[in-house]
Amino acid sequence: MLPQIKNILYATDLSENARYAYKYAASLAQQYGAQITILHVIEKISTETFLQIQGYLGEDRWKELEEEKQADFVKKIRGRLSNFCDEISSEMDACTFQVEKILVKEGIAADEILQQAELNDADVIVMGTRGYGMFKDALMGGTARRVVRRSTTPVMVIRLPEGE
């Protein structure tokens, strides 16, 4: 039996690499009639730093700031989705694929991506990667490498082409 792609987990760090990878997630969703769950992970700060900031600001203000930051990320992602649909309007009639959810989580990126892939029954994970310096052809970014190594879900890792 051929695999069915109905749920795509698109992981983004809001970089240009991730933005480019979204084209692949959208293309898969368009071709298969799949839904996309967008995930952005905010790396956790150390306990010591957290306690210092919370002690200075107070617990209530810290929670307010966290909620504001998460709302900002969701707003930024929604804006990018709108811009993406405008950009590709010449290639397809409309953005007919469905963005099911936009998630902003805090934690270790690879762990959150794997957990959300499982929780959202993802059929494929789509994410960007960066190569660094002279090793860019041999290495992929640390998060992408950890996800590929540990995932039981197929992972599509997209590198930003030269010159973009």
C-alpha cells in the first residue's frame, strides 16, 4: 500500500531556510490534500537565568511577557502565511491547503518536534536546515540531524539553495 500523507508537521525557526522549506510543505499539502501543523519552538533558558529574570520582574509580569511573545510569534507566522499565498498566486489558483494549527512551544527543538509529530499523527515532518562553512555539503544543522536520527516519522530536510 502506498503511504498516505494527510498530516504534515512543518517545523520553523522563522529563518530564511525554514521559510524556503515551507514551499515544500505547502506543495505536499496541495498535492495530497493534507493539513499542515506549524510548529515553532522557543529554546528554554537556563533555570538560573529564569529565576533571575522572574525575581526581577515578578511571576505575573513574566507570564504576561511569555504570553505576549507567543502571540507575537503566531502573528508573525500568520503574516508570513498570507505573504506566501500572495507570492505563489501566479503558480496556483489559491492556497487550498489547510493550516490546521500554529503551535508555539518552549523546550528543546528536536524533542518538541518529535513529540508534536507523534501527538499530531504527522505522516511527514518538513523542516529547513543550515550547512555551515566548508562543511555545508557534508553536515546538516544540529536540530535537523537529531530529528532525522530519532524520528520514526519520515523527515524531509530542505536546504536553502546557494544565492537565496
